[in-house]
Amino acid sequence: MPINLNAIAIIPARYASIRFPGKPLALINGKPLIHHVWESVSMSKSLKRIIVATDDERIFKAVREFGGEGWMTSSSHATGTDRISEVAKNIEADIIVNVQGDEPLIEPKIIDMAVEPFRGTQTEFGSPELQMGTVCTEIKSKDELNNPNIVKVVTDCNGFALYFSRSTIPYNRDNDSRTSYYKHIGLYVYRKDFLIKFSQLPSTPLEEIEKLEQLRALEHGYKIKVIKTKYNSIGVDTPEDIEKVRKIINSKSQTLNNIK
């Protein structure tokens, strides 16, 4: 029988960014980026609440202005995981969904798919208790495959992560055309207690080398369930990405208008 869960999304958003300062407030068709993320996440059927966690008054104010729920957090957090963990400690929830604040095109169905395994029986997914999950999609372009900003993931036969990397994995020694590569989509699902525990674990060598937080979980011996999906998502890393997202949003709007 499926388990009824209280799943809450927390979107970490910070103003200071080396590559793109003020990114959450960058305007796309008159709305700040964080508003677009909020609208996409709000269409998920799995969530009972959405919170934006930030340490910046400007972002907090913008969230309040479009009717969202914002929480001010400490400015000393080194990672988004630390930021959402601070909020998680103070709310009632079974499941915490970490949706990146730079994913305005995140498909609501991706969130639903990522949460669904936590509703199953404890032995259904090869682990006594599923603690952490994420999502991936097949890479279709060489540009994404060779882009270090696109994180790749390989999984075992049961769909649990073996490794995440900015490099191309697996290495295709024989140039086999049947080889598939998977892009990691930056969305995480945690049991609340595990999230708090995870945020307190010491950082690890591979995490520091790749600059990928999820490797900390693997290096400490925890499993991460990876759900494969046909849906893709485009994150905003640079000012140039804003224009890419704008074109996609306008294209979707035009398609909807034509249907009507």
C-alpha cells in the first residue's frame, strides 16, 4: 500500500554568486527567476508546502511580493543543503524536496516521480529504508556530454548511484554506439531526519575535488536512488542562460495559445 507522506519543497536561493550575482532576481518576462521556479514547483501534485530559504532581504521581499513563503536563514551556510536543513529542523515534514533555485523549467512531474519511491514498501527498492533520491535524464547532445557544468551519473542494476562526475562517465573505451549517458538533474528528495544528519557529515575528498555535495553521501556509505525520466531541465548558471530560458518559455506560451 502506498504511504501517505507530508512532502515539503524547500528552494535555497542566495544572492551572492561568483558567475551570476543576483541570479534569483534576474528578470524573465518581467518576473524574477525565483518566481518562475516557484510557479513550476507549485504545480507538483506531491507537495503540501513550498518554502524559499534565503539569507538575502531582497530575495525574501521578492518572494513575499508574489505571494510565496520565504524564510530568512543564516548567512554563514556554505551550501544549499545546509540552508534547507536549517529550515527543515523547524517544520513538520516526512519528506524534504530540495529544488534548486536556478531551475525555472523544472517539470512538476519530475518532482512527483522523485517523491514516489518514498511512498513504496521498505524493501521494494533494495534498501531497508530509502533515505535520499534524485533524478536523471539521458543526454542527447555532445555539447551537454562535454560540458563540465552538466553533471553526469552512473547507476547500479537497482537504480542506485555509483558515481556523479563533471567528466564524461562511463568512459566508452571501444566507442560503442549503444552506450547511454545520463545527466543529473539537480533535485533531491530526503527523509527529514536523514537530511539533518547529512548536513552535519564532514565533507569528503571526492566532494571537494568535483565540487558535488551528493558525493559526500556516497563516500559515507549512503545510497541515493536515481529515477530516470524523459523530462529535461535547463538550469541558469550564467546571464546568457536567461535568454535561453526566455525563448523556451515564450515558445511554450505560443504553443499553448495556438492550442486554444
